[in-house]
Amino acid sequence: MLLWINGPFGGGKTQTAYELHRRLPGSVVCDPEHAGFGLHRMMPAGLRGDFQDLPAWRQGVYEVLDLVLRRHEGTVIAPMTLVDAGYFEEIIGRLRENGHEVGHFALLAERETVLRRLTERGWARGLKRESFAVAKLNHCLEALADARFAEHIRTDRLTVPQVAETVAASAGLSLGPNTYGRYRHRLRRIRVGLSHIRFD
């Protein structure tokens, strides 16, 4: 099974994906963002736009996920903002057409909640560091509210473990016990966040 964790930038996708991974033995995180930044690194800075607009990204993500789903026995987890309906069908629609079981979850929250999370994620530079995410926020929230992007999970009042548990329950998966206390969860969130900071 593929669990695609969708949502606005700063919506908690990556943290939820790694919480699922921690508590789902045999699972693997396949982050489509890595393919996009790899394509960006191949291009001069002036030619870099939204990598999702590159057919190579969409085809590559589809092919890699198709391969992993066919050959890996555990759950595959993909955290990625995807709000273009056509691109959604190119990747998720095609995977479903090829017989793969795909659980799609859009993590939604009030704009103020997402902005607060982006501020925390931006560390010392705050929202300045997250300018791309802020610019896309309204569009993401409006697009993802559409029924085609269900299942929707409201995360304003949920912790990351609770969001992961909601996803797993809906997908019919049993998570391992949550043995982390608040302090250990906080450290893990910081570690996951630091591992996804880009310097290019």
C-alpha cells in the first residue's frame, strides 16, 4: 500500500510520514521532493521553476513508486504537496489504474495554524525563509479542500502521533505503540526538521 500524505507546505506531511515510518515495521519513506530538487540541481538557477511542472518529475515519481510498490513488501509513504488535479491523476491516478492500493490523505488546518508552523520551521529567519510556502498557502488550502483530494484530516488540534494514528486507522493499518514522551517527540521533530533543511 502507498500512503500519500498531502497538504500545504508546513502542514505536517513530513513529520507525519516519519511518525508512520517509526511505528510501521517494514515501511519506507519515498519522498518525491528529492527527485524534484535533484532535477533543479541539474539546471541553471535562472531556469528553475516549480519542478512539478517538469514532465520528467511526474514520470519519474510515478515510475519509482510503481517499482517500489511492486518490489517492496512493506507500506510505502510519500509526503508531498500535490494540488494540480492533472498532475494528481498522472501520478496517483495511474498508480491506482495499475492495481496499486493508494491511500491519499490531505492534512488541512486553518491558515493561522499553518503560518505558525511555518514560523517555527523557519527557525531564526521565520516566514522569510518560508516565503515560497507562504505564497502558495491560500491556493493549496483552497485546492486541497476539493472532494477529489479527500480524505481530509483536520490537524489544528491534533499532535503528530494523533495525525499518524488517524491516517493508519483509515488505511486499516496497525501502528506500533507510541512509546515516546513529549520531550522525546520534540527532539525527534527537531531532528526530522533539521534533516530536511536545504542550503541550495
